[in-house]
Amino acid sequence: MGKVILTVQYDVKEAKRNDYLTAVERLKSHYATNQFVSYSVYEQRGKQNSFAEIFMAHSEVAYKKFEESDDQIADSLTAQLQDFVESKTKYTTFIETK
């Protein structure tokens, strides 16, 4: 089975940038121990405050377990991020080709 990547893309309010970055650091620390996915955040080159969260699972089984997990801490931190977002959030899932 191939890897699965979930991207979550959005723009952050300029005035909330520092709060957003602080919340992202808490999410990174939280996901550092997650057995199903790795987590990272990127800012688009040339477009300040445009971010993408990247979740990578080593298999479709791991991704499904990640989706089904009851992680209230991650849910709470992710909800905080929504307070900083000023644009529509775009979700995209990719599955590795064979």
C-alpha cells in the first residue's frame, strides 16, 4: 500500500500570525509522538501568511487509523487554528501511485 498525504491550505490573518505560529508549534509537538502520521507546516514562498499543513501516513491503513482516532487534544488545537484563518480552507488527499 502506498503513502497517503493530506494537505490543508489556508491564509492566516496578518494580525493573528504570531498566535497562529504559536498554536502550530503546539500541534507539531503533539503530533511528534503520533504513530500514524507525520505532521509539518509550510508557508508558501512569495505569499506571506499562506500556509499548508501536511499530514503524511506511511500507508492507507495508518491514514484510516489516524482519521478514526479520538484525539481531543489535536481537535482542540486545530479548532484554535480556525480562529486565525481568513480564507476558505482547502483539503486535498493524495495517494501514492504504484
